Amino acid sequence: MQRLAMDLRMLSRELSLYLEHQVRIGLFGSGVGLSLILGFSFAYACYYMSSIAKKPQLVTGGESFSRFLQDHCPVVTETYYPTVWCWESRGQTLLRPFITSKPPVKYRNELIKTADGGQISLDWFDDDNSKCYMDASTRPTILLLPGLTGTSKESYILHMIHLSEELGYRCVVFNNRGMAGENLLTPRTYCCANTEDLETVIQHVHSLYPSAPFLAAGVSMGGMLLLNYLGKMGPKTPLKAAATFSVGWNTFACSESLEKPLNWLLFNYYLTTCLQSSINKHRHMFVKQIDMDHVMKAKSIREFDKRFTSVMFGYRTIDDYYTDASPNRRLKSVGIPVLCLNSVDDVFSPSHAIPIETAKQNPNVALVLTSYGGHIGFLEGIWPRQSTYMDRVFKQFVQAMVEHGHELSSM
């Protein structure tokens, strides 16, 4: 609330200066224009405070998890104030990559082999200068999973690493096959239904630091992959806890929403071209099993998945693949504490598909649902360069699980 008040005072001061120096004649000189502007501003402020700024809905499957979050992750119960001039879903989604900063991060790259002869690129931020955890063997490790076409260079990943560095933690980014500039050694990329590569990465990281607290955070498709993995593994995972952001819970609903004309124009077609570009770099690897010319003519993610992804991973139909890819089916089987942040206005993940009732049946699951925020948006403040609501949720939750996670088992 103090941050919002400061932002509003700053906006008011800038507006006053503008009026004083730029508006001197005509209608505004008479004071009528100023009255109109002040009246509109007051009306907008009232609308914003009554209809836009709201506390998120916290849905948990157990009272102990709810109390734990209220005690150690209070951001999930505080009012979220979206950026006052950009709170609409599409605006938040489109602006975040351009308006948020990209903190500098120096990675150490590692290529690990897979059982089928492929390789996975991991980008490590070791945080060797950590003052809180000087012993590398016990330094908390956060595994980060980017979105559909994302890599370790995405701004939201860089912000998570920056926040982890403040806590003294180590991070490792799981880049999907063929996405981070490495060679594709086998005719296989990735999908959110197949968790084999993620299982390989988790076992590898855990084997390097078996005594370190190990957590994971997935964004968008990375979160879908993470939830599908957790649903398959139940409690049999070395991960202590996990967080997901802007997950698409039901792939059919996501696809249907993204195929609406405006959403197709703003998001769907662009992401389809990104997917096509990513595999075209390795075109020679797929020509024997997939009609690549047909794939390159796809105009939507659904068409791309039908012609490429579902074929590569051996699904009989696109419906079979989308059914297997939807993490809502496996949420009831998650066996470790998981916090899932979604905005109900996210066009990538329609609110009607969020598995609220399923979440209520699993004591390990907490859904945090904001009224606004878009897809990986969650912008806040007048000029949201440095931090978002999503970043604050991430930082408080991982810190809570590392420092106080033992309390959950005793509740």
C-alpha cells in the first residue's frame, strides 16, 4: 500500500508539472480542462482501487499449507496492485519482455548426455560468492524451467536468478533440447507431456549436490512439464518443493483460447513461427520421419503440434497428445509442496480450466489466483522495470521452503 501511495504521489507531481509548464492557454488556461483532468483522474483512481487492485484468491488443499504461506509467504495474501496504466491481460503479457530489465548473469554451461544419445544444455549460476551458504555442497539449488520457446536468456529467468543470488542460492536452468544453440544429436526435441529429459536433469543435479536443498520453478510450458513430472513421481522425487507460474492447465482450453482471432494475431501465430524457426535449424534431423514442408506451413500451435510434436513423440492423434500434456489430470498425485500462481485473465490459460476443486483435494497444493496479470506479466508500480508480483512470490516462497519447510511436516 505504501508503494502504491508513493507511485500515485509521483504521478500526481509529474502531472502537476506538466500542466504548469505545458498547458497555459485556451480551455486549460481557464481551469476547466484542469478540472476535467482531475475529475477523470479521481474517477479512474476510484475504479482502480475498487475493481482492479484486489487480494489474490488462495486455494489450498490443507489448512497447514495455508497457515504456512500466510506466515512465511505473506505476498500471496496481500493486495496486488497492477500497473495503473497497464493492467489488461494482453497489455501485461506483451509489455513485460520489453519493459522489464535484464539483470546481467554469467553462466557456466554444461552439456549432459541422455539415454537415447541426445544432449541437454544446462546453464549454471553457481553463486560461489554466496555469504549465506559458503559451503557449495549444502548451498540451496533452484532448478529453473523456461517457457515454450524460452531459454536461460529470458528476462523472467534472469530475475529469478538475481533474486536467488540475493538469498545466496545456486541456480541451474534447464534448456530444452535444441533451444540454447547446442547441436541436436538425435531427431527429438521436447514436449510438456514427456518428462524423461527432466527426470535426467533432476537426477543429475541431485547427484552433484545430494546434501543441498533442491527446489524447482517452472514458467508457462516449463511449469506444465514440471507438474506432469511431479504428478508421475508423487513423493518419490529429490525435489523439496516447487513453484509454477502461468501454467496452462488444460491444453485443449489453452489452444481454443489462443485461436480466437485477436489472440491468434497477437500471440499464436508469432509463437508458431518461433517453434518453426527452432526446428528448421535442425531440419536435416527430421526429414526421414516428418513432412517438414507441411510443418512449416502450420499457422497455429495446434497445427504445429498435430504435424510435428505429436508425431515425434508417437501419439496416435493430437487429442491423445493434448490429453497427456494437460497437468490438471496429475495434480491430485503431486507429493511435495507446490505453489501455482495464475492470473484469471490469462488468455493462455482460461480461468474455467484452472483445477480449483482438484487442488482442494491435495494438501500439498496451493493455487494463488490474481484477478489481473496476464501471462507471465504481473507488472506492478508506475514503471515496472525491476520487479513484478511474480518475482516477489517466487522469492518469498523459495526462501520460505528452504528456511521453514520443516514446519510443514510438523503441522
